[in-house]
Amino acid sequence: MLSPNKILSSCKETLHEKRVATGRAFSSRENFIRALEVDETAHGRNEERNFWKNEDLDLTPPSQWTWGWYDFSAFWWSYGFSVGVWSVGSSMVAMGLNSWQSIICVFVSHLLGAIAISWHSLIGAKWHFGFPVESRVVWGMYGSFFPIIIRLLVGQIWTSVLMMQGGYFLSILLRCIFGSAWHDVPNTIPISVGVTVQQLVGFILYTIVTAPLLCLRPHHMRRLYTIKSVVLPPVAISLFAFCIVQGRSAPGASGSFKPGVPSPTGSALAWTMLSAINACMGKTSSIAVNQTDLARYARTPRAPFLSQLISLPIGNTLCAALGIFATSATQRAWGVTLWNPWDLCNEILDRHWGAGARAGIAVASTGWMLSIFASCMGVDVFPFGVDVTAFFPRWLNIRRGMYVCYLLGLVIFPWKILQTSTTFLRFLGGYSIFLAPLVGIYITDYFVVRRGNLWVEDLYMARSGKAYYYTWGVNWRNAVAFTVTFRHEVGVGWERLYSLGWVLGCTISSVLYFGLCMGGGFCKKERGMRFEQAYEVQGMFLGEREGPVEGLEVSASDSAEGEKTAGESNVREL
């Protein structure tokens, strides 16, 4: 462990280097431009600049493989204790489901999500690249920009939603500190807008306060989730316990609700539960697509698998159950249904104003803000930063991209989405029609079509004859599978779309893509190899640690379009 003197000395050296670099940057126009540019590769500026590669689009070097199985467990366990999970469980009650039906829906949806996430993560953990580079394999070099744009939009909307939620809790924290001086500030914003002056100010302040934390390096931010996994469960459990005490003497059984809508039965119940499951799947869709971004930092190829498969459904189901029973207790005790935790905290202050309540809610609000920031950074802001580098690789790396995401989040005000449970659930379920086909195709392509065999050199070359150039830079098979799946889902009818969207989209896209890939010799060479044999053949990362593979030479061109390159070989044994 470093001594304080060594830490201070290191900080002084770093500051001195920064001052020297800043002075050099302003010494000439050329130096200024060079200072704005990011490194060409993950190993520095040691090769000619390539539009398809920079320091973060390049394969992650072994020095950054820092995430162990326990880090992935902490990530998903702590992710379960979040505002969104608490809210989703409670929102199902508004659809007419009882407590245990809602909990079943939460568990099933997150179990399905965990299966998709765990399998998809194996790709990033093996090859150590992120989503933009992975998309080149499936969509083609130019076609890859389409799924990146979809994910950019989803990530940006979610970032703004979570920033707004953080603003709600910061406003509550300020109320706890300043009391009526903050709470009684006149609201000059019309009620129809759906936000108050206090909430809007909290939204802006939350963004400013948390922005410096975006400096955390991806391979270091695992510590954030370790802290969150320890801090958040006591916060959620304490809030739950308070609500249970409030409802202890109220009429009605624990977990029961005054029906806002008639409880569905028969086929109506089945469709309602499917809709609830799909809404939760919509919440995990973006995470399932994102997973290679985090998995690329895994210490071993298997580190993310079981840790995520187990911790994700358990943590999410537990927090959702706390939210459901807390909502039941407060409804029976106070006569109001509070599915948003920030509304619950405000109601507690209204009914139990005093030093104890103010201190407790202040701690809870701070904990929820930590939860919101950590979740937002891991599943929205960080993936946005990864994606945007694909469009501006010369100027943007992941860190700069995350700041771009935060700035854009300030101009998207999503309080309408957060106003009602119905709107919230439809928002979650709606965009799953875009993301579900992506998950199905990506997993099928890697594990079935290519048998885990990729050609790394061709991932960064957009030239005719290279493995992932396909037809004018687009893999038409994938484009057809995605388009047909999307049109089929829309054709089912909007009434059932939200009930079947995720599972249906994932299944149809997988089967259709597999069928299209089986003709014409597509990926014939890869299918003839052992699973992930190309990783061994290319000597991945061995040159950085142990040296090249003996007795093997790699020529990675043209393997994808088998009908055009049937006579060529990617691997030649000497």
C-alpha cells in the first residue's frame, strides 16, 4: 500500500506532466490539434491513423483485464437495487396483477435477460472488443452504423430519464437540509408540464455534481459497483421496513392492493403477465446488447457467465419484491399508491416531518442518487461513449463520449415518461422491438454460424475482399433477418406488440438469420473449424505476453463470403 508521501508525490508528478502537456498544446496549431486527437491504438500512437480504430475501438490490452467474476456479480447484484427495478415491480400492480404474480413476472423476465446477457458477454470476454466492433462482424463495416445509432438513441433517452430521477432525489435531499425554504419556493412552471421548479433545479444540479465522476476509467469503475452493492441493500431494506411498519395496523393483508383496475383472469391474465414480462425484458434489452462493452474487461473468458446468470435475477427480484410490498403497505396505511420511490420519500416527509425523518430520507436520497449514477454510467452513459467513438474516432474516446452524453441529456426532459406507470411500462416495452432482434442475431451469428471464429485484422479494414466487407460493406443476410422480424412484430398489432415483442423478436430473428446463413457457402471456412479455433490460430494477445504461435501463419481475408472465396484459405499450416 502506498504511503501518503508517495501518493502526494505521484499527484505532483501528474500535475506537472499535465502543465507541460498543456503548454506544449498551445505552442502551435499543429500541437493543439494533436493534443485534441486521441491515440490511434490501445498501445498509443504507434501506427498510421485508421478511421476504424482508435484507443477504445482497438482490442482491450491485457493490462486492462481487471473485472473478475465477483465484479460482475457486484455489478448485477447492485443493479437490482435501483429505482427502476423498485418501480417496475410496483408498476405491474397498476395493471391489475397481485403481488406474487408481479414477482413471478419480474423473476421470469430477468432470468431470460440474464441468459441472453450471460451468453452475449462470452463474446466480449473472449475477444475483448466492444459493441461497435462486434457489429462489424454481423452487419458489415458500413452496416454496423445502423445498430450503433439505435443503441445511441436508446442510451441517450435512458441517460436523460435517470438524470431526471437523480434530480428528483437531489431535490428531496435539499428539502431535508433546508426545509420549507426549499420546499415552498413558488413553482412558476405550469402543472401540465409535469415538473416543478425544485425538480428542474435538482436535475441540473445533479448533472453538475456527478459529471466529474465520469473521469473514472472503464477498467477501474468496477470499484463503484462494489461500493454500491454494499450501500444500497440497507437503504432499500430500511425504506421497505419503514413502510411495513406503517401498514402493520392498517386493514388488509400484506401485499394486497385496492384494485385500481379489475384483476384479470383467464386469457386476460396470461396476456397481462406476458405484457409485464415483456416490459421488464424491454428494460434488460439494452443491457443484453451492451454486454460486450463491459465483458471486454474480463480477466478470464468465463468470468462474466455464471456470476451474471445468478446475481441478476436474484438481485432484481428481491428489490422488486421490496417495492411491491412497500407499495402495498403504504396504500393500505395512507390510501395512496406510490410506485415511485421519490414520491414515497416526499410523502414520508409530508406525514412525518421531523429531525429523524429528515435525516433518514436524506440518507436514503443520497443512496438512491448513488444507485442512479452507477446504473446510468454502467448501462447507458458508458455504452454511449463506446458507440460515439465509432463516428468520431479521431476526436472522441470513451471518456469524451460520456461527457457528450451528459450534455445531450440536459436538453431531453423525460418527465412525461415518468409521470404514470402505464406510460413507463409502454416506454420500456416499445423499444424492445428494435433491440430484441439484435440480441438474437448476434448470439446466433457467433455461436452457431461462425462457431466463435473471427478474423481480427479484418475488423479494422473496410475494403473489398476483406472478411466483413460483404456486399458494399453490408451483410444483406442480417439486414433481411432484422427487417423481416421488425415488420412481423409490427404486423402482429399494437395491442399484442407489447406482450410478445422481446421473446418473439429474439426467436424469429435468430431462426431467420440462421436459415439465410446456411446457403451459398457463407462462413463455410469458420464452420469447418473447431469452436474458437481462430483465436488460437491468430495467437491472440500472446505476442504481448508470450510471443507468437509457432508453426502457424494467418491470412484473414475473405472468409465471410464463402461463395466468393471458396478456394481461398484463411489459415495455412506451415
